[in-house]
Amino acid sequence: MGNAESVVAQKRLARFRPDERPVIEGIFDRLHGTGSSVSSGKTDKVLSLDMLKMTMGKMASESMIKRVFQGMHSIDPGVPLPPGDGIIHEQLVIFLADILRGTAEERAPLVLAMAEGAKATATTTEQIRDFMEDLVSAAVQTLAHRGNLRAWQPDRMSDEPQGVKLLAEQLTSELKSPGFMNEKVNWLFRIPAMAMFLELLIGEGLGVGLPSCPPPTLLPPCRYAPWSDLRCLLNIPLLMFLSPQLPAGHSARWRLLFSTNIHGESFTRLVGNCKSKGPTVMLVKDTTGHIFGGFVSQSWEVKPQFQGDSRCFLFSVFPYMRVFTCTGYNNHYMYLNQGQQTLPNGLGMGGQHGYFGLWLDCDFGHGHSRARPLCTTYGSSQLSGDEDFKLDTVEVWGVGQPPEEQEQDEKKKSILDADPEVQAMMEMTGKTLHSQGLREPEEDEG
């Protein structure tokens, strides 16, 4: 960057590794479709909105691309700007540095500029929510275009546009009033998904391709689902919302264990398919259209006592996305019973007998969500449309490694690793330690 006046851009460029800086500087010319424009130290070339549309058109809506353009255009590069509304080289470098390497304070003005669009008024909560809808939609579109859906099939999943709106509302739910700049910066600190969505869209949409800045992982892998027979309650935005809440995050592989669409309306089948299967996510849709569910961190087991631990949580999907974690009031995390005469038979999470945060009765057609005013275990409000609801759909996904595979992995470990005394005794008696020959030699300590 030969222009001595572009101090701001030079400082931003220094955030990248020396081998990455030519890549960042070369993006302008690649987008412009020309040769080097910076070696001479001065250029009148600018990026137009149409050039951005040609590059990002398959990964974002026209409105989102306009927002990105407005964000770039809002930057003061510290050098004179040419007439017109084009983007100069220095503005693009600063934009990339702040999006890919910047702090929340540095991203905040860009987010507000993108949310405002062409309007010069103070950014409102509604504008930020509209921006988030565009951004979430672009993130989903980018994952699909780049083939990074990790074996999920959106055409066999629930309403994606609705999921986009619900996730955008959830991400902006803490912005109750227009507020001041500090409030919005604090909000950006609390919403790591914002930075990840922007990094994905800008990194992939502009083809940045830095080895030190790979695309963020936003989805867990789908290990198994009979897609030809399934129409599931999940959608991509919902997975982007739920997955970070799990203990294993995006690394936990999901596999379908039960769906009323495939396995029928049978509580016995539900229990049989989900018992002893490790952590699970359950989704329930009632006949009023409300969708909700819960995550349990341990295997479901049939017993007359409460089970689980504080990693369990309840959640709502529709009409709003929220997660309700443990309050610490009690340990009534999960309950599963069948065939008893003195205790309730069914599946429940939170609260107490007869007043669960989420309950499915063993007759399988009915359930309840009784929380007046809130579920004592999870602090959730009523999740269903009616307190006593009728079931429409139930779906259960196993998340993480199945218990049987964990047991197999443990069996593969040598007994010598588990019991050093056995190893020492065998060495003393002159026995050959066959398993040692299969291990990598240990390096000598310096």
C-alpha cells in the first residue's frame, strides 16, 4: 500500500500476518476485475455495488449486499475520497480488518451502518432486527452454496424462513429500546453469533481464503437420518441456535432416534428407541403449532426417581426461540417412568409430579407444561399453546457418541494403561508386553 496518507489502512493491515497482507490487498483488484492498483501509490478506481452483487449474489440477498456496501462506504479511510459512492481500496482493507480481526467496539459502527442502510437517522431496534434477519439468511445461504451443511437436508426440514425470523428475534431480544451506542456495543459482546455470521459471509462471500481464518463452524454434523421418510421439526437456523447450547457444541454428531412421522405414536417405542442412548434433544409440536423441547445430558432410564444434572435445559422454538437453563432450586432435571401404579407414568423435565415444565403422558396423545409463574427447575414459562396440550409431533435426536461406541473405545485401551501395577509385574516376570510394540516410541526428555 504505497499511499503514505493511508495510515489508518496501514495500521489495520498490520493485524494480518505478513504472508496474508498481499491476499487482503489483492481482494480489491480481484473484485474489480483488474490488475494491481496499489503499487503506484494512487488509484482512482472504486468498487461499485454491482461488483459486489456479482461476487456475493449467490450467498446473500440483494438487501444484504447493499448493507455490506453501505458498511464499507461508511468508513473514513483518512484519505480524500473520489466523487460518487464507490468504495476505494483503503475502505475495503479497513472493513476486512474490522470484520475479520476487529473488536466489538470496532465492529459496532459497521453493524449500525449496515443496519441503517441508506437512512441517516439513529439506528432503531427494528432496523437492527431487520439487519439480523438478512444476516442470518445470508449465513444459511452461504453454508448451502459452499456445501457446508454437514449432511443436513433443508428440503426435508421445517420452515427455514420462519426459522430465520425467529433466530433474528432471539439474537436481538435484549435490545428492548433504541438505547445508546454503549448498549449496542455491549450487545455485540454478548452475541458471539453476530461476529461468526459476519465472518462467514464476508470471508466466503468475498473469497478471502486466509488459512488462519477458516470459515466458522455453525452446524453440528448429521450422522444419521432417514431423509427420504422424514419431515423433521429442525431447520438450519434452529440448529445454529441449539448447537452452541450443548456441552459438546458443534462437535456433537446428531442421529435420529425417534420420530412420530416414522415410528408412529407409541410411548413404548419412544422409550425403547431413546433409553440408554446417551444425551438427547427432544422436540415436541402441539396441535396449536407451538414447538418446544429439552436437552438431557444423560441417557434416559426407566426409574421412579428424577435423573440428570445441571447441564439439562428446556427450550422454546415457536412462537419464540429461547433456552431455559437450571435455576438451582431443585434437581428435578429429567424423569421417565412406565408401568407403575403409584407414581406418574410418562416422560418429564423440570418442576414436580403433576406440574412439570414439560410432560408427555404414557398414553402419548397428551402432555402438559405447567409453569405458574415459572418452572422451578428451569425458570421457563408455559411452553405449549395450552397448559394441557395434545401432541402433533415428537422427535428425538441422539447427540454425541453413542454409549455402545464409547464402551468399545474403552475396551480397545490396553489393560496395561489402566493398571500400571500389572505392567510392572509382567516386566518383573519376564513376560512380553505385546501391546507396547504397537505404541509410538516416547521421546527422550531433554
